[in-house]
Amino acid sequence: MDLSGETKRILRAYGIVPRKRLGQYFLVDDETLDKMVSYALLGREDVVLEVGAGLGFLTERLAGKASQVIAVEIDPELVGILKDRLSSYRNITILQGDIMSLAVPPFNKVVSTPPYSISSPLQFWLLEKSFEQAVLAFQEEFAERLAAPVGSENYGRLTVTTYFRADVELLGPIPRELFQPPPRVDSIIVRLKPRQPPFFVEDEEMFFDFIRAIFTQKNRKLRNAAMPFLRKLNITKRDADQLAVSLPFHYRRPRELAPEEIGFVVNEIAKALGSHGLI
């Protein structure tokens, strides 16, 4: 089937114009869609979550391989199309709404071409969930941030958080012309496999708060980048200043620190606060 022509036909029939604000770029390449399904290693026992089901081309393929597909779509007009096109499938559940606020049934795999606009919140949302693996099409720059080397331009909070929670594989490019309409950037197929953290931190909540704080100033010395975080703790300004200059690696910049080194810094902060009876 010519998916590009089919997309135009469906949109014309329903009087719909794709909305860039909602990231409505539809993947219309059979080979790429089949690759994504194949990468997920689906079996008849799998329950698959798809975020941003669009016109249902990927949804149909997932339904042919998995026990159940949970297809989430925020646009009510596209939900109407999905219900019309997929009405014969008994193993597809269509949910309308924002994935961040929906009550989503349990799933063990994720296969999706989510809207670019929700890439970051979706990634953080997924990293808090329990599942076996996810195969996702992300815009190129975002995908590269997930697996960025320490010290590189793309290395940051997203990289460290993802590394702490999951293994990341960049499986291959998706040229922009394989979407209808074509976006301004290329995409990459990414596979995430959740795993146990590769290093220990005393307080995970503190670890994630610290990462969020220091990577807003990732080019400053750590002792300076950490001050907004330290000043929010239940300690005096003087103690915060003293703690900042006593931190391991305080003379280096956040973008130069490996995730394990950041974990060590947070553990030292927790130890210092504990010795003062503050935690």
C-alpha cells in the first residue's frame, strides 16, 4: 500500500489538516514501520502501548503481533478515524487524551512514533514505569541526547537520568521525507531497556533534584552550579557555601562529570547533611 497516498486520501476524506502544534507528522514508510515492530520482538503474550496512534498504520501492525494494543491519541478527530479504521480489531483499546494524565492499563512493551513536542516529558514518564522495552521514533537531536557522551554538547540531565534507568540503543535513521507531511528534521529509532541502576545513590529523589539543578548551569563550575540546589536545603547560607567548595569535583563543570561521579557527589551531600542531623 502507498501509505503516503493513503494518508492524503484519509485526511482529505475527513477534512483534516495536520497540525504542527500537535506534532502531527505521520510515518508513511512500510519498511520502517515493519522494522519498529520487528525490533520490539513482539509475541502473543505482549501488551503494547502506542503513544500518538495517528492514523493507525503502526497500530494495525502491532495488533497483528501482540495480545493487546493500547493506542493513545490526544486529537479527538484522529480518534474518530482510528475508531472507524480499526473497528474490526478486537485486541485494540483506543484511549483519547494526554498520556501524562491518563490512567493507562498495564503494558509490558512500548512501540510508538510520538509527537516531537512530548518527547522529553514522555521519556521521563516512561522511565518511571515498569516495562520490558520500548521502541520509539524520536527526532534526531533528542535521540542523540539520550546517549550523548560525557562532555559533549548534547550531554545533560536527560542523558544522566536515562543512563540511570535504562540501556539505550540508536537503531537507525528515519529520513524526514518518510513522513507525511515532512517535518524539518530527521528522526532516529531508539530502543530503551529498563534496568537496575548501574551505581548506588543514597537518595534517588535528591539525585534527580540535583541533576535538574546543576544542568541548568552545566558550563559553570560545580560549586557554583550546585548553589541553587544547596540553598533550598534546610541549612544556613554559610553552611551551603562551605559545602559547595568541599564537594568532590567542585572545580569541574557538570557537563564534564560522568553519571557515576554525579552520584558520588550526591552521596557526599547526603552524608554531610546526615552528619548535621538534617536528613
